[in-house]
Amino acid sequence: MQMDLKTVEIKPQRETYAHVAARIGSKPASRYQEGTFDLQSTGNPHYRPLWDPRFDYFDEARTKIAMKDWYEFKDPRQYYYGSYVMARAKQQENAEASFSFVESRNLAHAIPEDVKEDTLRLLLPLRHVAWGASMNNDFIAAYGFGTGITQPALYAAMDQLGIAQFITRSALLFADADALDTAKTQWMEADEWQPLRRLAEDLMVEQDWFELFVAQNLVIDGLLFPLVYGTIIDDEISMRGGSAFSMTCQFQVDWAKEAVRWTDAQIKAAVKESDENAALVSEWVGKWKPRAIAALLPVAQIVLEDRAEAALEEVSAEFDRRLGKLGVAA
């Protein structure tokens, strides 16, 4: 008996969900597209929230920004839950390896004492800044509109919480638990931290979620990360014998580069939508950038002293060039 095996191609009746096909056509969709498009709740709302009856729970009017299609906000990293978790798991492994390397080779004891003291005085209070950034992104995720921006905002909230935890681990590696109490006292009482503390607390009561996105993710992070983790820790501290700090802060450096891609994509989408949006974003940058610079200057002086102003001016100039590419007036 002879048997002939043949393959039969069975064409699926649908390539993807109908609401996704309405956007991309009848073709296979990516996991990101299926896990993002049109998942925002829009119909059959319950009663308005008693604490703020001006708005529905999910309301486009919670920001002055206006969009014809809120799914113009897309994540260029294509993060949905699965891809996000896998990416962060790999980064977590790398971070663990860095901490283990520093600890196993006793590199903390090789750092000059004055360098260690300056770095801990700069770095440890920043865990409170990261916690505030986490809360702000939680707010964006809760009250923003459109899964394309609220989903990655929640990921950013978790990332900032992770950064706060990495800073805490640095305290335990290079000092002890008492250093965390000292850092909290500095955050609450030291003169050099009060402008940044006030800025962080003011953002926690900002009600326009896209203005909060601009202030936190574009302006503050856009200035703080290159200044602290680039100019100060990777350059200044490493040159003074504190390269072990740079190793344990590698997650922050890598995360900031990645976060810039997401932040810039959202700003571009908003600015491209209308002249009104572009004017609003420029207005918000003009409102929050001077405060951020004024708040970061005394922090930078902890390590850089009289060179802090020049370093901050350089970071600010680079930030202005970034704004120009986004179509935002510096």
C-alpha cells in the first residue's frame, strides 16, 4: 500500500480581533497590538466619582491635551506585560551580577572614604525622588486615557520603584542601614535637598495627568538622570576611584536611555496632533524646567562644588537640543 502525505493550509477565518483589524487591516497582529489597542474602558460608566464629580472615572477631559485618537500614543519598545517582564528579568540578572561582583571582590573598601561619603550623600536621598516618580506614574496610569500610554506609565512606575530599591541596596552594600536613616533626615531637613523635595511634593498634587507626564518623565528625568548618573557618578566619581558605584547604578543608566525613547514618542505624538497641544507642552516645559534646574543645582554641588553650575548648563543645553527635535520650544 502506498500512502501520499499532503499538507493542507487552513486559512483562519480571522487573523486577529475585530477591533484590532479595524486599525491595522485583516492581517496577523503582534502581541503588543492585541494587548494595547482599544482596551480603554469607554462605555457604560458607573456614577461619577464622589471625590471629583466633574469627571467620569475614565475621562478625556482630565487633561488639557486633546487627541482625535488616543492610540496615537504608542510604545516604540512594544512592551506588553510579557515582553516587559522578560526585558526587566534580564536586566535584573545583570544588576545582580554587578552587585555580586562588587561585593565578592570587596570593592567597596577600595573606594576612598571622602568619595564614598560624597556619593552616598548624593545618591541615597534620590530613592525618595524615585519613589515620588513612581507615584506620579501611578497617577498617570490611573487617570490617563488610552492603554497606549497608561500601560507603559504603569511599567515606568514599577521601574522607578525598582530604582529606589537599587539605591537602597547600594546603601546596604557601601554603608549600613543607618545610612538610610541619615539620608531620610537629609531629605527632610538638609538645605540642599529642599528645592527638589518641594518640587517632588508639588508634582504629587498636580491634577492634569499629561502635564505631570511632561514635568516628571520629560523634564525632571531628562535632566536628573544624565546629570547624576552620567556626569557625576559615571564620570566624576569613577575618576576619583568610585567606579564600584557606577557598576551598581548601571540599571539606572540603561533604563534612562530606554525610557527616553518612550517619553519622546509620547511627546512627538501630542505635539504633532495640533498647534494647541504643541503650545501646551512648550508652556509646561517652560513652567517646570527652571524649577528642576534650580532644584538640581544644590544637589549637584554636593559632589561637583563650584563646577556644578557648568555641568548643569551642559546637561540643560543637551536637553534643549532634545526638545528641539521633538518640536517643543526650549
